[in-house]
Amino acid sequence: MYIVVGAGIVGASVAYFLSRAGAPVTVIDSGRIAGGTSSTTFAWVNSLNKAPRPYHDLNVAGMRAHAALREQFESAPWWHSGGTLEWTHGSPDSYRSKVATRQAWGYRVQWLDHAGVRELEPDIDVGAIGEAPVAYFPDDGWVDPPVYCQALLAAARARGVRLLTHTRVAGLLRRDDSIVGVHTESGEALSADTVINCTGRWAGQPAFSEAQQIPLTPSAGLMLFTPPLAHAVKRVIFSPEVHVRPDGAGRLLICRNDLEVPIEASPTQHLDDAQRLLHAAAKVLPLLGGVQAEALRVGVRALPADHYPAVGPARDVQGFYSVITHSGVTLAPFLGEAVADEILNRVERLELATFRAQRFHA
Ligand SMILES: Cc1cc2nc3c(=O)[nH]c(=O)nc-3n(C[C@H](O)[C@H](O)[C@H](O)COP(=O)(O)OP(=O)(O)OC[C@H]3O[C@@H](n4cnc5c(N)ncnc54)[C@H](O)[C@@H]3O)c2cc1C
């Protein structure tokens, strides 16, 4: 038996791939499916600013795994293709050279002039771009993580996976130097060959101190949702001041990845930030002039202390495996497949060699 703690996009992916290989699995979440960071995220599938090379390659593996996963379902309502349009107001030469590096690493890109931008995204005011070179990355997309998690967990449950929501894991069961299960807040003990920690931003909680806590760097971002609008935006627009993508039913999702907000603050404390985001977005998309935010959400990143994924077995104890990462929407299907392979087939995947959880406990 394998116990996956956490039913966010990472835990759902691990459970899905374990069950696909025929393994018996119980998934436990203290809340609802995808109720953590997986429902407060920009959810962009890409590898644009993912240096150094091993991290870039891991994210590209994530993009490819998303494509392969879609083939395993009759339909993939969680997936939105369309690519990314990006420009910067820094030096055009250094931007061109950064994009050339991505190209040399196998990332598909096309350069667009203003007519090309208008063709793809007629709502953009190309005056906001000025002379900046615009790159189009056609293989990027975005995901609706709760829809993804529902589909993968439904498929897993059809293969016999047990799902316990609103059930908190309060601690680990330990025998000698092995973790042999978990106990829940209500006192139930559940045995496992391996406990897989997919608790994201909560990975450092005391419940896991018997095995291995992952040190985290707390950080949070603000996401602004517009009301339904008559727009033609079809892809991620990654402009220097603001990032925008559609969010279904005419809504746009607006954020800026270097806009940090306090983790514990309520979204309504960020009305000034929201106005600044809308103002910046309206320069790129004039249809946003006069539009107010319909909703604000604060998302807390599942960010290991050195910002890179922490994946793999614990150092001094058997039976405990962590999968904690930022960029988890991009990486989830790859991590799900690779982690299931490592756990069930007792192999070490080379792609994960740089990102071992044990580095925090050397
Ligand atoms: C503002 C922001 C923007 C982002 N943008 C992107 C992006 O564009 N692209 C991208 O790829 N990634 C992005 N990310 C990162 C991505 O969203 C996360 O890496 C991913 O959602 C993490 O998923 P997870 O399943 O690990 O964690 P979560 O979704 O948080 O799931 C963890 C689950 O564990 C459960 N849990 C915790 N403790 C216990 C316990 N003791 N017992 C039982 N259950 C427990 C929680 O209830 C929760 O459901 C962004 C994140 C933020 C915050």
C-alpha cells in the first residue's frame, strides 16, 4: 500500500501514475481536492525563465508529459494551448540572446512584428510594445488545476484508489528506521510501504518530523480576476509590467510574478496593488480601461528553501518520499510518472538527480 498525503496537482499526479502501474494507493487530504496552492496559481505551463539548464530541462519534460498525459484521456478539459507572447523593456540585444539560448536548448520560438502580434492577439495595443522584440512560444499553455486533479483522481479511483478528503495526517507511524504508515487527526492508523509527502507549502509541518521536513521559503503572489469581458485573448501575455491570460467564461487572470505580498494578509488588503495591476494591464489591453477586479486571491508558493524541487526518499529513514516543488503545475505529470517509476521499480531517474530532497539533510 502507498499513501499519498496531499490531493493537489502533485499528489493527484503521483496517485494517478502509481495506480496506472497497478499499485494500491490511498490519497489523504486535510481539505478538498486541489484546495491548496493548486487553486491559487497562474498555472502557466512553460520553461521560459527556468535556469539553470537541469531545471529548464525538467520543466520541458513537464511540458512534454502534459502532452503525453492528454493522450491517455478521451478529452483533456483542463488543458489550454495557445502559447506565450513575451517582450521586455530591457536591452533588445540581451533579450534576443536569452531567447537564442532557449532555442539552442530546443525550445520552439517565433519572432513577431506588430502585424504578427495583431494577428494573434488583436486586443493588444502594439503601442505598449514599442520597439521591443516580441517572441512567441507556441508550445506553452495553461491548466485548470482542479479540473486536472478531478480527472486524474477519478481515473485513479476507477482503478481502486481510496480517497480520503477532510482527513488530516497528524503524524507518521515509525518502526525502527522505517516509516510504516500514518495516523490521522481522528486517531485512525493506516499502514503503508511508502508514505509520499505531496503537501506543497505545508511540507515543513511537524507531522513529518519523524522522517524529513523540507525547509521552505515562504512567498506569496497576488492574482486578480476580472469580471466576464468580451475579449479575444487566447494565450499567456507576458509583458514587462504584467502577466495576463484568459481564465474561462470571459474572465482574465492578471498577475505579476515579482509582486510579492505578505503570506497571511487578506486579499482585500491589496486593493492598491490590484489597481496598479489593472492600470498596467490596461496599457497592454485597452479593453480593461475602467474595469474593476471581480476577485483577488493570494497564492502561497510551495517553495523549497533554495527554490528548486525537493524530490526523493528521506536520508535516514526508509518508507518516506517527498515531492515538493514550485512550478508544480508545469512539472506535475512528469513528476507523477517519474516518482511512480522510482518507487515501484526501485530505479533512480537521472532527470531528478539535481533535485534530491536529501540535499537539505546532508
Ligand atoms: C502566485 C502563484 C503563481 C504560480 N504560478 C505558476 C505557474 O504559472 N506555473 C506553474 O507551473 N506553477 C505555478 N505556481 C506553482 C504551483 O501552483 C505549485 O507548485 C503547485 O500548485 C503545488 O501543488 P501541490 O500539489 O504540491 O500543493 P497543493 O496544491 O498546495 O496541495 C497540497 C495539499 O496537501 C494537503 N495537506 C497539507 N498538509 C496535510 C496533512 N497534514 N494531511 C493531509 N493533507 C495535507 C493540503 O490540504 C493541500 O490540498 C504558482 C504558485 C503561486 C502561489
